[in-house]
Amino acid sequence: RMIIFCMLFFCFSVAQTTGPHKRTKYQQILKTIKYLQTTVKDKDVELLHTPENPVDGCLSAAVTCFQQGILKLQPESRQVNSTFTQTVKVLQRFTISNSGQQCDSSCESYQKKTPKEFLKSFAKLIQKVI
């Protein structure tokens, strides 16, 4: 009985710590996106395909579209260039678990928007996941 109790206690404690860890990870990603919003060049730049309101099963595909667009972002000034590059790398490694659902829409099917609007939509997506 004691062994079963210990196993149940261990499983419960692991389940408790998993949820907050993911939430903290998503909050860090959100902070990273907000940093980029303040340092991104928004004038005379390429417009980016911006997923908006993706279906729950297609969140992973939307994140992939955002990651492809992030590579095209440029820093507003040379002073923030190294930090900007590091921030972009952090967002490139970010993943969302895939539900296995096949999504019909491609990145090119989304409307093009400015970099700041693009990042604002990315932040909304992360808030939806949180």
C-alpha cells in the first residue's frame, strides 16, 4: 500500500509541475515577441504573411508560418542587431505540440501585414495557447 501511495503521490506531483512549466515557457515567448515589437523595423520592409485566428488543430502550422516570417524581420537600428538576432533564434526553436490534424491553408494563403502587425498576431496566438 505504501508503494502504491508513493507512486500516486509522485505521478500527481509530476503532473502538477508540468502545466506551470509550459505556461512559463509560453509567457517567456510572449515577452520575446513583445521585445521584437519594440525593436523591429516597420517602414520600407517586406510585408509578411500573417496567420490570424487559426483553428485549434492548426496552431502548429500557424507557428511554422510565423517562424518563416520571423526570418525576414529586420532590426530598427544597428545598436540592437545582436540582441535582435539572438531573439529571433529563440523564436525559431519554439514549438507547439501538434494535434496530428492536417491543415489545408498554406502560409501564402494568409494576408500580408507589416512586421509590427505580424508580431501582434503572433502574440495573440501565444496568448490563445496560454
